[in-house]
Amino acid sequence: MDTTHNYEPLYSQRPSFLNRVFLVLIAVYKKLVSPLLPGRCRFYPSCSAYAKESFEKLPFHKALFKSIWRILRCNPFSEGYFDPVIPESNDAAQTKEQL
């Protein structure tokens, strides 16, 4: 059984100017702010890693929406779970139950 995958990049072009601005802001947050806070993200990948991947792979408007929605869901009342930017299969609904 061949387990290698040849995925096409979702965002084949170079990220837009706004995407790059947000990637810099995320890098600054991870370098300066994140070390001062306790690691409490309830999801995997962490919210900042999720936002970084979103802005690397998606058009700006989608990346911004997905990042904001993710941060809003990360709260003390959330169970948290594995939440990839792009689900690898159509079984995304099962991902929550498997973890």
C-alpha cells in the first residue's frame, strides 16, 4: 500500500502582501508574547501555529476568517481537539471523536 501523497499546494502563488504582514505579526507574537503566557491552547496545532499555516496556505480573507474563528473557539469551556487548517480527508467530523 502506497502511503505517499502528492498534494497540490492550495495557495500555489506567493502569499499576498497582507498575508506576509500577518505572518510577520504572528512571528512577533510567537517570539515576544507567547513565551510570557502559559501554554493553554486547547487545540492542536496551537492557535498561533494554525493562524500561521492559514496565512501560508490560504487567500487572505479565508485565512483571516479561519484564524479569528479558531481563536474565538479556544476558550476555557471548549474541549479542544485536533483541528487542522485543511482536513486531510472528508472524515473531518470524525476527527473530534477519534481524539
